[in-house]
Amino acid sequence: MSEAEVTIPAAATAAMPGEEAAAGTRNPFTSPRYRQWLTASIISAGGVGITNVTVPLFIRDRVSEDLRAIAIAAALISLTLPGALLTLVGGTFADRIERRRILVRTYSVAAMVSVAYVLLSAFDAGFIWPVFFLSAIVGACNAFGQPARQSMLPHIVSRTQLQNGVIFGMMGFMAMLQFLGPTIGGLLADLAGLTTAFSVEVVLLFIAAFVFSRIVTEQPPPTGRSVLNDLVGGLRYVRSHTAILGLLCLGAIPGIFFIGPFAVTIPLVVPDILERSDKWVGILAGCFGAGVVIGSIILAIRPIPRRGLAILYSCVAGGAVLVVYGLSDALLLSMATLFVWGLGASVFINYAATLIQENTDPAVMGRVMSMYFLSFQLSLPIGYALSGVLVSVFGIREALIGNGVVAIVIGALCLIFLREVRAIR
């Protein structure tokens, strides 16, 4: 069978009354529920983006220099590991419970956890052990919240709107998660202190919970099966669709070879290599996010015809860019490199999620998206731990360059062997 002949059954999407007339357009903003979903997603990402800067800074300032990388990596593992363990269950619940109920509860809990960070910072606590406990709670919330948030999208837009809905959704989410959120967090931490930064995070997460509460979706029909049987059914579905399975496996690459080394090293690169103040932690992270936003806009205007092939090439290109970033000791070069890195990452971020959602039966969407989230979440603790060890043993540059080289090799192997993914249009 030639690559052009490989196809996957198309998914159907449901529209609420009043949205049918706009179903033929590619513009997802014609759906009021999509506008609410995007608003809530952006606000929540802003809160999480601030956290991604403030928590590592909180830890860094309370441990000795030789333990910084290990302590930051341990906190990040505490955040991601519970999510990895619970995400399949979270996806199953997303196919059984109205998704807005899940989102309201998870973001409300995350906001209350951030209140604890406010108190720790306000009282200038000199210990970091609560961070690991609090991070685990947030990670558990993510295991239920992210599959519910992502699987909600095919139920609030039409199929013709789905690709642009994913792209604009990813663009807005990543802009706040990787660009505005970290930039705001870094500036607030540098100019007003960590307590203020954590307080803004609390407000954003509570607002996100409220906006999600306004999005009405249909109650998933009862399956008549237990949670375990529904979970097994989702696994069987993925196993029978090899292209989707390949995309799920690819979801592990960013966490291990890109996000892991970047997140662990960015609080160290700024003071140790670039010799800059803390605000540049957020600004550098923002350069990557800006690249993702610009790349997403380009993809919405000029889609790439062979999306599966583009995803595979983005893995190779990302490894090459990481090597350049690891070699850089100039601020402007680092900023430009991270921006280019974001441009390439936008291909993977947008198209992997789009292709999975376009080609998955809505009845199992929550479970399949939870598997994608699981692939990503399982990779993060590995990436954080590996990078923490590499930085401690070999150094910051060596960890970044080594991860980049391995990513190039693995990306090339995927190009050769993942024919089903290569064939997806």
C-alpha cells in the first residue's frame, strides 16, 4: 500500500442549537462556546505559565548551588508523575462526566494550591519540602483537567472548524503558557517579589474555573460498562489504529529531549552563562512562546499539505536548534534561537493534536487524548531527571547539546520507520 492510500476513519462532531448555520465555515470563532473555551484556556495557561517561572525561582533561592538542578528537577517530577499515573483514568472520566464539571473542580483546586505558595513566599519559608507535595496535587488535577479540556473541543466546533480551532487554541494556550505567562511571572518576581507573582496566579486560575463553568456541553451517554472496561476499550481502539498509535508515541519526544532540558537549565543558563537577572528567565521562555505563536498563525493561513511528514521533520529540526542553543553564550543569539525553536515546535504542537482529534471517534476522544497526555506526561519526569543528572555530572552546555544530538538521531529513525504517520495528510 502506498503512503497516499493510508487513511483513517473521520470523526464526527456535534453542534449545539444556533451553531449549525456556521458549521460550513473554517472559522471556529463563529461558535460562542469556542470563544468561551479559548478565553478560559488562555487565562488558565497564564496562571500555569507564571508557576513555571516562580516555583523554580522559589526553589533556587533556598538550596545550595550544587543542589539547584536536582531540586528543580525533583519538583518538576513531582508535578508530572502523578499526572502520568492518573491520566488514563482522567481521560476515561472525561468520556463519562460532563467536561465542564471536571474543569471547574480541577482549576479550583489548582488555585487553592497556589494560595499555599503565596503563604510560603509571604512568610519567607526557608524550606522547600511543601513544594513537592503541592506540585503532586497540581499534577493530579492536570491528569483530569487536560484530557477534559482537549476532548471538549471536537464537541463545540464542526469538523471543518476543527483544525483552525486546534491551531488558534494551541496558539493562545502556548502564547500564555510559554510567552506572556512566564514573562509576567519573571517580571513580577524580579520587580514586585514572588508573593505578588503567586497572587496573580491564584486570581487567574479562579477566573479560568469560572469561565469554564459557563460552557455547556452534552452529558456523555452512559456506556453501561465499568471505568476499567471503558479504559480497556480505549486501549483497544488505539491499538487498532496504527497511525494514531504512532502519533501517541511521538508525544514522548518533546518531554524527554526538549522540554526537560530546557526547563531544568533555564534558571541556571540566565545567571551562570548569560549573566543576567531573573527577569530574563521569563523573557527567554517568552521568546520560545513567541515563536510558537507566530508559527501557529502561519499554519492557520498556509497549512502544510503533508502534516504527518512535517511533524517528523520538526523533531529533527528541534534537535539541531537545541544544539545551537546549548553552544550560545550571547543573549541575542539565545533569544533568536529560542524563537526559531518555537517556530518548529508549532508544527508538532498543532498538527499532532489536530490529527489525533480529526481521526478519533468522539465517543473515545477523552480516552485517546488522555493517552496522548500520558505519553507526554511520562516523558517529562524522564526528561527532568535525565537533565538534572546530566547538568550535575557534565554541565549545562553538555546536557543541552547531548539532548539535541540524540533528538536528531531519534527523529531521523522515526522518519524512516513510522510510515503510517508519514502518510497522514
